[in-house]
Amino acid sequence: MQRSRKISVFLLSISAIFGLVRGLRMATHQPDDSLLFPYPQEMIKVSVFSNYAVLGWVVFFLVGVFSIVAVICTLYKTRNFAYFIIVEGIFLSFFTVIHWIAVGFLFAHACVLTGCVIIFIIGIQQVPKEF
């Protein structure tokens, strides 16, 4: 396996674990103190998400499950696996920036955004040169 594929599998595995855990915790643990880095309750009420459970399931599927799909596609080197990596980088960046806007900048945002940029760049590097 190429080095870039190994790095993308590693980073996508980390994002899958965090996406599954964070999404499930948001869906099952409503806004109490047990949720690490919660969104403000006022933001949830005025957003398209009616409560934490809906947002939790969206994060669970778009970040957690989709990362697993991207890892499987990368391992089996399906035809468009690089595009799955790029889309996952976009999903991660979107949710991180929205959280950053909602609660202010934290050191965790810098770490996650760095990983998002790396995933996005590695995905672009693996796009087939068909054109």
C-alpha cells in the first residue's frame, strides 16, 4: 500500500472513531455536562436541528459511518476512493468550523482542522490522473 493511502486510512480511522463516539454521545446524552465540547443550547434551538439527538445522528453518519466507508473504499482501492477521502475532509471541516463559530476557538479546533486539511490534501493527491 502506498504511503499516502496508509496515512489516509490512519486519519480516516481516527475521524471514524471520534465521529461515531461524538455522534452517539450527542444523540444519547442530551445537553448536560457529560458532553465534551457541547454546542450552545441557544444555537441548537435556532438551527435546523431541533435538538442534540438530530445533530448527533447527523454527525454519527456523516463523520463516523462515512469515514468507515471511505476507509473500506481506500483499502479495496475502489475506482473513486480518493473522492470519498475528499468529501470526508469537507464534512470534517464543515462541522469543525461550525463548532468553532458557535463556541469560540479552542486548541482542539486547531488540531482537528489540521487533520481535515491533511485529509483533504491527501485525497486530492490520490485522485486518478485520467484527464
